[in-house]
Amino acid sequence: MATYLVGDLQGCYDELQLLLDKVKFDPQQDQLYLVGDLVARGDQSLACLRLVKSLGERAHTVLGNHDLHLISTALGIKKVKARDRVDAIFAAPDFHELIHWLRQQPLLVHNAQAGFVMVHAGISPDWDLATAKACAAEVEQVLRHGDYAAMIAQMYDNSPARWSPDLQGMERLRYSINVFTRMRFCYRDHRLDFNCKAPPQQAPDELTPWFQLDNPLYAQENIVFGHWASLLNTPTPPTIYALDTGCVWGNQMTMLRWEDKRYFVQPAVKRYA
């Protein structure tokens, strides 16, 4: 049995299949973990959703910003963008089933036995693991059982930029969603920045990658994430595993076998974005 973790799919189904073939993935024995953003920009988002869903308990994904945006467009809150290439999902006979399945997925996965935490974008520099898990659970509860349409409609905002345990209601939910699905850089006082998407070496001096800030959690736990394609070839601390290597941008898809920390790479078949 092996545990494989893979970076953002974003509709790049062919590359995922080539990687699974390369490692001889056995759905009867192996486990597949995905860092989110299953959909958007690549032209096979429907196939990606169906494959991950079909693997049942052998696959574990977290929600990314593109996944949440797909839910938003399914609700009619936002319009579908042509560049997202998701028309096939809306035309599929299992459309509602797939959106319902997507709503059931978590924002954070903690595999204590294997020794890693998986999120899409990151974990707040102001959170310990218990707080991160609690904040993820609050959003997941609304997505699965609450007024998720109202939450999704109000998630498109950059505030509040700084965590406080006193945050309540939509402000608390929005901060958590932004951390888990959108965060890259923070200011040194831990305020979130959403403007800079560059590699760290090209960022303004006042900004720091979230994982380089002073949070004991970042050294205590192995954290696996995606979202940040421009981190490609950028060194990260030993406990930080960045798996989005920009396949949809014409770079490559990356898979990590956890047991021996071996990386497998599949060059992009084509560039979509």
C-alpha cells in the first residue's frame, strides 16, 4: 500500500492518468490525496471530478478556490467564465450529483498516522492545529448542512485580513475560506495579502510567504498544499510540501509518494491557461 499526493489538477485529466499509470496506482490498495482545485482552466474538469468521486474512500481531496467557485456558478451566484472550460460539467447528466459530492469535501485533511496535514492554500500563521481543524469544520458544516448558498454568495471579499478568535459569523467563515483556499503572502503582522502571486524572490519586501512566518505549527507538522504554481523550483522548509507545479499553465503535474518522499513528474500535455 502506498500513499500518493498530487498537485492541482485544474481539469488536466490526461496528465493525472499518466502519473497514475507511472506509479502503477492500485485503487484496491493505494490511497490518493489531492490538494484541491480539481476543476477549471483545463478542458477535462468533468473527467477529473468523476474519477476522484469514483475512487470513493481511496481518494481524499480538499476544496480549492476553483472548486468553491464552481459551486458558486452552479448556484447562479457567479457567471460561468469561458476560460474555466466547465461547460461539460453543466451539461452532464450527473451535474447535480457532482456538485453535491463536491460540497461534502473538507477544507483540511489530517492524516495523523502518516503524519501530514493537507490543505489547498495554507494554514493561518495565527492558528495551531486544533484551531485550524475547528475553523475548517465550521465552514464544512455550513457547506454540508447549512445555508451554504448565503455563505458562498458572501465569500468574495478580502476582509477581514487578520485573524482574531473574536471573529463571528460570516467574517469568521470568510477569513477561514480565504486562508484555506486563497492565501499566499502575509504581511509581517500576519495580515493576509491577495494581490501578489509572484515567486517569493520577486515579492515586495513587506510580504512574506505564509509558511515562513513564525508559527510553531509549521515546524511541528508536515503541511502539504497546492494553489501556488509560481513556487515551482522554489525551496521550502523541510516540513512544507508545495505540490502545485502549474500543469494547467504548461509546466508539469507533480505527485509525491509519501512513504519514501519520492516525486514523480508528468510534463503538461498542453497549455490551457
